[in-house]
Amino acid sequence: MPYDALPLVLRALDDVESVSRNLRGAAQTRWSSDAADRFRVALDEAHGRVHDVRIAVERTVQPVAAAGLGVGGR
């Protein structure tokens, strides 16, 4: 039975979206202080890294799907 990794890649994409939503929610802080400013900077950095991960995962969808078709077609 061939191993199809596409569902795992798609689940990773869903996980990345979930993290992105959580970061957006966390950024909705109403408090103001030096700590809040540092918190927002950290969230911005985390959001940038999550965006990079999203791009990397999105770039794997097509090759993984094609590889799965190749394995299944043998």
C-alpha cells in the first residue's frame, strides 16, 4: 500500500492557519505599556515566521501530490 503524504501536508497547512489566527487574536490586546509593546513586537516576529512556514508548506503541496500520484500509479 503506497504511503500518501498529501493529507499530512494539508493538515500542516491547516495547523499553520490555526497558529496564524491565534497570533492575530493575541495581537488584539487593549493594554498599553512597555511590556505590551514588546509583546506586540514578538507577535509581529512570530507572525513573520509563521508566514514563511506557510509559504514553505504551500510550496510542498503540488510536489507531494505529484509524488503520491506517481507512487499510486506504479
